Amino acid sequence: FCSRFCWRSGSSSNMSGKQDTCTPLLNANSKTSIGAGTFGVHEGLTSAEAAQRLQVDGPNQIDPPSKEGFGVILLRQLQSAVFLLSTVAAIITYALGERNKPAILLGAVVFVCLVNTAGEYTSQDAGAALASMAAPKSDVLRNGQSSQVESSTIVVGDVVIIKTGDIVPADMLVLEAVDLKTNEAMLTGEPTDISKSTVAKDLSAPFLSNMLYSGTSVVSGYGKAEVTDTGMKTQVGLIAKRLGAEKCLTVKNPLAVSVNNLGTALGVILVVVILLAASVAFCTGYQDPSKPCDADDKTCFFKNSFLRAVIMAVALIPHGVPVVCTVMLSVGSMEMAKHNGVTMRMSAVDYLSATTVICTDKTGTLTEGKMTSAALVGVVHDPATGAAAKLTESSLSFYPLKGLCPNGGLFPDLSMTVEHRKRMDKIFDGTQVRQSFAQPGFPDLALPDNAAGNAHSLDGMMARAHLSCGFLNCYGAKLARNAETGVWDTTGNMTEGALKVAAAKGGYWDDDGTGHTLLNTYVRLSEMEVPFTSDRKMMATIHKLPESHRLESLQFAGNSTHFAILKGAPDKLVDKLGSVLDVADGALQLPGRIMTDDDRALIKRHNADLARQALRSILLALRPLSAADMDRMKAGSSADDRLALILGEPAKVVFTSLWGIYDPPRTSVPPSVKRCHEAGIRVVMVTGDQLDTATAIGKQIGLIHEGDPNFRTALCSELHEPMPQRRASGSGMRNSKRASSVLQSLEQLQRESEVGNCRKSRGSKRLSVHDVRGPSDATEPEYRSEELLAELIGRVRCFARARPTDKVAIVESLKAQGNIVAMTGDGVNDAPAMKAAHVGVSMGIAGTAVTQQASDLILMDDNFSTIVSAVQEGRRIY
């Protein structure tokens, strides 16, 4: 009986790490349970139970936000004093017997209003685009069996089986995970794959590592998860909710305000003109020669005087102003298109001209949006230096960094100057696969010819060792160029893709040249491989050695028949190392010199230095293998056995290289940020990335400066009120007792880890993010008062760990302070803030359909500098 109704062995552990061996899967709940039976994690719900819950909760789908009606948009367009004056003038002139002039006046009004209204009405498909991203079907455990069901029929408490390539159908708690990784870029904007487990690793993260979120994709591994929220209660549902926020009818763009001010002033002037003209005509006894009044007919005198005054006033109305404004905005749109900025709404031109703050996402806008190898660090023992105990260091840098483009070189850190970088940026040609960036006395070590010329230099030898080992180990990543667009892209693991691009810069390609030769010479033994797992945090490939016992600049011992290339997280691998490379006879010798504690401390210091530069570090090590070693590995029954043998003799595990990879800033961004500051425009970065990374990128692009106390970086959690109790009732009562316990424990831990005052703030709460939370959006954070938000946002230049609603709060607070705000982004997570901003700016290449539909301006080159050009063009027209 217990085996049927309890968690099986192998199910996830609870927050304390103890195994719950006999916990019923479902809580009893008379409102939702129909007595159909409850099942264990390996059985799931019954069909009857699921049907009952579906009837109570409704389908698991995103409700597209209602569109603004055509009439509502038209009414907003008609709120123009000039339009009203033109309409009144048309009525008056028609009453006076005119026929052509009224038609022209009303025609101009109708034409301008219809053009602007049609543009806004047809660009409201962001919600529909978001709904279309849902998974059509999912594998769910029902009645003890796995069955594929429509994702819209999934309910809270369902146990879902997920695997590589699946789209997560709902928000779910992870029950089992085997090498499970997901891409949450649609929520965070960050392209990094997220490892999932049964225990949350970082409670400060806006999206926890033991949760799966609707709409995200599974990039590797498999597992099981229990549904906690469906439909509009999911994180994607909260985005849809914010996308459905309606615009205020009284909101006008700057040009409309100016035109209205002009119209109001003209209205006052016209009233004065009418009174003066009518008074003068009446007092002087002015007669219409065609229709003279009798001498004693005062009424006729007054009527004629008033009509003549009205006619004079009508002539003073600038009826062409709306048409001229529309034409000029159209011209501005065409000029922006020449600079790769396509306007979806003509009001974007107007708003850009008056922009005072640009809020921007980091990944893909300020940065290249692709993980790139930036630095290589190696240490060797070189007896020629005369320092037997001291290691010789080699620090190399890749440049230029253009995303996944292999056109770039590798240079010694000490010899690369700012002038060298500027020269390389100037001559860089993105259409070429590889240029030579070498100069006299400044070799490009990634080029085989340059490396050969520096074959006996430490940097030259290390360059070939780094790149060849990285190339052989990252066999699963492929680099290719899209024949139609010319854009470079990789398949496979993102980290391995960064190493594969770096290897391509060194001439290592899978199907050609040196790389092809390496793959055929140093044959990989796939059956001996140790795959990466989230527990190991490392992997190993095994390769055959030729009779020369040499790999580029690496010379293996004579008894070596094979070798292993280890790749992994430095914190896991550095303590497994036992030796360093030895320089002798013009080669790097393995196993080399025994590693000391000082040597290991040096490697750890280099790793810390990379972290301070916001670089993610990867460590590569080599392990020579003899024939006897290979026999023992073949006898091993598992990958763990093979890894234990590889690491079992630390003296033979040789440190090779430390790689620093990151998403580099676009080279055009720092000067563009500087131009914004010079133009009086404040730039604010809002990213889902880590605080340290945001700070480092902010410094590199000139957003923040050392020693400036007025501007700093902040976590978006500082915008939130203390977390309320959310899951004491509701869907949590229909989850398994295990899941409910985990969710409640997570909330308690998150509350305890919150920084700042634990009491709620006092003050005005009139922003849209201050709306009252209901059952459908109970997981959305509550925000501090307008005054506290304004004080914090006013002095912060970089916000980290942002969730979609955080971006909305920042935009709305800036708007409430009287700023004209532009919001840029490329992911689904940016869409609500883009819609809340005065002008939303999306990316044309990397941008999703959701962001493009929510935007007012699309950057066809995904370049932040294009926004600056668009602002400049808008100001010129304005």
C-alpha cells in the first residue's frame, strides 16, 4: 500500500536533505479532489481528478490581452486643439454657405486621424505572439502511465516528464533532474543555460534553479516536475497581464502637447480677434455692400459684424499644421530607416526627440549577445628562468570580440595597447572569415604562421596548446555561417561554442585544414568519454596519441598511448590538479613538475581575477594515459569509474589553461553612451544578470565610474516590499505534500534573506505595479512607495537580477518623475516595460516577435548606437 501512495526511492529530497519515504503525493482538498484517488510521483493524477481540476481552474493557456478598440485610439487622436478648431471652422464656414473649404478642412482632419489610428491599431499583436510560444503537447503521467496530452489540459499537481528539446508547459517544481538544463532567456534576457536540480541554489535569483517556467526550453537532460501554476498564474502569464495594460486617454506625446498648446493659445487669440473685429465693425457701422443693413437695424449690424469677425478668425487658423506634422514625422521615419531604425508608430519619432532617459537591457543590446572567449591564462615551469620554484605566467587576450564571428586574433596581454585595439576595430571586416591583425612586434598568435614564427616563445607555445585542446574537447559544438544572412552561429553547448569559435580563430575547423587533421589524428574514443553532469561539473574526452607522442606544442611521455582532456569548473577541478607543464626542448612537457600549494594558490588568484572582470572561467587539464591505464578504464563499468581512474593519480593531472569567457560589449556602445550623456540623456541598464557582471559591463561602457558616490548598481530586490505569505492557500493546497513543503520552505528562506527594512514602506502607491494582487498574480512582487522608488532609481545606473515586472516599475517611476523614457530590449521579458515606456525599442535580428509587436521602433542592426542616431534625427525634425 505504501509503495503505491508514497514517494519512491530516487525521488527528490526535501529542503533538509532527508528522504521522505512515505509521504502521500496529494493533499486532501474537498474543493478539488473528487475522491478519484491519489498517486505517487511515478503515477501522477487520475484522469478524473485532472478533469475536475481543469473545470475549476480553466485551461492552461495565456489569454491574449484585449486590443484597444479602433474608436478608442481614434478618440485619443482627436484630442487636439488644432483639430477641434479646424472642425469648428469647417462647421462655421459650412453654415455661412461655403462648400469646398469645409470639405478640405474635415478631409485633412479625417486623413491624419485615420493614418495615425490605423498604425497603432494594427501593431497590437504582442499578446497573441506570446500565446503562440506555448508548448502544443506534453508528456504527463496520468493513471500511472505516461501519455501525451494537450498542454492546455495540464492542471496543478500534474507530474510532467521533460526532456531535451521540450518547451516547458507550465510553472513546475523539479522532482527529478538528470543533467537538466533550460534556457530562460525569455524571462531573464540572459542566454546562459541554467542547470536545474531539486534544491534551490541561489535564493536571491528571481527565477529559482529548482523551478521550471512556462515557455522556456529544455536544452539538455531529462527529468520530472510537478505543476504548481498554470495559465495566467505562470510567470509568462504575468508578462501577458502587463502587456494588457491600457493606455490613458489623456496621455499625449510631446508634439501633440506642443500643438495643443499652440491650438489653445490660438483659441484665446481668435476669441479676442472676434470680439475686437466685431466691436470695431459694429461701432464704425461697417456695411456689407452686397447685403447692406437698414440704418436703424441694429440686429443686422451686429450679425454682419460678428460673421465678418468669425470669417477673419477662421482665416487665421493654421489648418495645415496637423498635415505638416504628419508629413514631417513620416519624413523622419524614412530618415531613421536609412540608419537601420524602422518605426512601427510615427509617434516614436516625436518621443525620441524628447527622450531624457534610455532604459536598456544588457544582453544583445549593449553586448554582442553571444558568449565569447576573451582571455587565456597559463602557467608553466621554465628552468631557463633560473627560478626553480617559481612559475612563469602567460596571459593572452582575444580581440576583436564580435560575438561568434571567428575573425579575431590572440595577443599577449602586456603588448596589446589601446592604440592596437583602435587599429583592429578600424580595419575589422565582418565579411571576412579571418584577417591578420599582426603588426611588427605585435604577433597574432592565433594564426598558424605567426605562431610558427614564435614557436619557441612561451606565449606562442601556450597559444597552440590552449586552442588545440579546446578544439578537440569541444567536438559537440559546431560553428557555421548562415548562407543567406551571413551571420555566424553555433550549435550545441554555449560554453563549448565559445571555445570552438576561439579555436576557429586559430585555424582549427572541423572539416578543413589543421582542425580536420587533428580530428583524424587524435581520434576520440566516444565509449571512454566522461560526460558532464551538474554534480561532476566537469567532463573528459579520451584521444589516441600518434607515434610522435606530440600534440602541437605539447610533448607527452614516451609510455603514453592516449590522453584525456578534462574541462570543468575551476572550483571543482583545481584541487584535483597535481602538476604543471614543464618547458624543455622547445616544447611543453607532460606530466611536468609536481604542483605545490603556491602553484595552486596562483591559479586560484588568476581565477579570482577573471571573476572580477565579469568573466566566467573554464579550466582545462591534461592527463597522459598509458596502455595499462586504458585497460583499467575499459574494465570500468561507469563514467564515474573512468573519472576516478583519471583523477586517481594527481601527479599526472596537468594544469593546461584557464579560459575567461563572457558576453562582450559592442565596440560602438561606449562612445554612444558618452554621446547620450553629452546630450543630456541618462542611460540605465536593467539586466537579469548577476550584480558583479552588470557592474563590470557598466564600467566598461562608461555607465558607472570608480569613486563616484552618486551612482551605483543595485539588485532589483531593493525595489520590493517584504515578501507576503502567498501559498498558504490556493494552488499550493492541491500540490503534493512534498511540493507544498518545499514551496513554503523556499518562501520562508527568501523572506529571511531579504535585505533592508522588513516593514512595508509608507507613501503614494499609484503606479500600475502597485495594483492589488489577486490569486492569478500572487507570485508577483509588491513594490515600495513611489517616493522610495524615485529616490532609489534616481541614483542607480545599473539594476541586476531584474524580472519583467521590475523593469515596468523602473520605467513607470521614471515617467512619474517627468522623464520621457525609451526602453530597449530583445526578449519576451522586456515587452511589458517596452509597452509601458513612452517609446519601446526592439531588436530586428535577435528580437522576438513579442517584443517587436510591443515596440515603436525596431533596430534592424541590433545596435545601441542606432538609438542614438534615431534620437538625433528626432531632435532635428522636432
